[in-house]
Amino acid sequence: MSATVSAAPRRVALVNLADDQGAGEAAVLKLREGLSAEAKLAAIPRGDLSRALESKLAAISATGVQLNKVRGLFVAARKAKAKFSYAAALSKLGDAETILLRLTPSPRVNALLAETNFQAGLVYAADSKTTNALSAFRTVRRLNPKRAKLDASRYAPSIVALYARAASAPIGNSQTKVTTTYDGATIYLDGRKIGKAPITIALSPGIHYIVATFKGHRPSGRRLELRAGSSPATGLRLRSLRVDEKAHVLRRGLLNRGRFLQLGRDVARLAQVDAVIIVSGSKKSMAAALYDTRSDIVGTWRSFASSTVTAMLAPLKPLPQLVFPDRRFIVPGPPKVTKKWHELRWVRVSGGVAAVAVTLIAISVGLDTTTKMTQPGGLGF
């Protein structure tokens, strides 16, 4: 009788990093079908995580989608302003600001945040709210110092003059202490990285933007409108991304960068799998490589044109398990006896040969009667 050791199937994730995302998705589907036929391999279940890793990526990133929404809100705000619906215009610009404060600061995000304030300044000026317009224009200058003056051919003289007045900084000082859900989160002030949380920041009066970022979490930002001498506390709550959101960000971040080993490690850790199959290449030369946590390497790239799916999956299959017999049913063999040295056969044979040789010598000496005991050469000399 014997006891059979049965190992659980090895979990495998598939990642589509192909230049042609549609062709990559089709290649991943072939590999998934191949995995379904293997008893000792199992692809991660279909769902949000598998779609984030395998499906065709959109032409623009999630951040790009949000930036396009912001541009659409600018258009809506200008239309509302043209109809003298100033409250509606400011509401659209407020929505744009909210979206931008949920994104990681970058030159594009910062430029759009400056444009949000510029459009707000135009609305306030049209509504005869000069103080608010000045504050908005000062924020534009702080966010985008290169925008030093306006084109007089595009804007009314009153707007050009008001924007020029915004060059003078407000008098006074203020500060805020920034705390976040996690100490060590990166803090941005008006689009520029300034340090890690918790941190106390000295600020000029007016509008400022504080944003915190932390790996694996959604950015969190807040608009501050400070008066001279004020020192409010700023607490930012960081929310964790879902697993599929992390996978999507990871995949897009490494697309076309060739960092396959890093991708394999990160995906294996994120999806909690034993191996990762990476699909890459163009539509005409699609190939796949295997990252195995056992070896921590990315194996040889195998072309779909010259290799079968079975051959591609072969390196992932576990080694055959040894089957050990139940020791209770083992019949012991004869005990191993260790002989003493003088009982060994070669010792006994050598001893017998030596004895025979000595006997023959003694007989030959005894038969030589001519040799005298007292003569030179005799045994007694």
C-alpha cells in the first residue's frame, strides 16, 4: 500500500503587454484555454482582476479620461458665462477643480488647475467681484509663473489690467499643518513636491492646493483659502485602490518599457499567484515568456508562430511528486553484518599463501646437507 501526495494546482496570472492590444488579448485567450486543460495549472478566475491584466487597454489612461472631463467642464463653464449664468459657470469650474485634486500632480494637471482659476477669474470679473477675481488671478500666477501677462488682443483692457494687478502678492503670513492617513505620504503644494507628511507649511494668504499621494492609494487633495495670520490644520484621507485598479495602474505603467522581471514580481505579489505569463510583441511576432516565483526569472520568449500552447506551459508544470510507501508495511531486509578485519577473505587468502611460501623455504634449506653450520655462509656463522 502507498500514500499518494497530491499538490494543489499552481495559480497563474496572464498579462497582456502586446503592442497590438487586440492581438495580445487574443493570445492571452489561447493561453487561458490551454491552462483550463491542465490539471496542475489554474489561471486566476475571470473577473475584475483578470480584465485589468488581460483585456485590451483603452487608448488613453484613466487619468487622460479625467483630464478630458475637465476640458469638457471648461467648455460648459464658458457657455454658462456667455449666458450670464455665473453661478452655473462657477459650479462647473468647481467640479473641474474637484477632479484635478483627485489626480497625482503633474505638469498637465497643474496647467489645468491654473486654467480653472483663470476661467473663474474671468467669471468673477464679469460679475463685478473684483476681489475674488484678483485672488483667482494670483493663484494662476502662482501655479503658472510663465503666464506673466495676458494678450491684449484677446482680452478686454479691464481684464488685462486686473491680471497685471494680481502680480502684487497679498500682505501677511499664514501656515497649515498637513497630516494624512499614513505618515510618509508625499505632499504637494500648488503642484510642487515639498516633503513627507506630517509637515507644517508656511504660506502666503490666498488660494492654495495641498495634495497627498501614497503608493497603492488614490491621491487626496484639498483647496485652502487662507487669510493673513490663519493656521488651519489640513487632514487628508488616503483610500486604498482596489486590487484590479492596482493591477491596471501597474500594467499601464510598465507597458512598452521592457521591465518584464519587475512586472512579473509585482503581478505575482499583487495577484498572489505562483507564476505569470507575459504576452508581448507585435501582431506578426507575438511571443510569451514565463515568470516563475520558484526561480525569480523571466524565461525564454517563445513565439506563438513556432510553439504550441502546451510547449509554452510545460516549464510551469510542477515536478512529479515522489510517492513514499507506508513505513508500517515495509518488510525489513537482513541486517547488515560488518566483518572484523581478520575475517575478510583477502586477508585469509593472503595469510594462507604466506604460510605455504615459508614452508617451502624451510624444506629447501633442510635438504641442502653440504652446508656446514660453521662454514662462512652457514646459518650459524
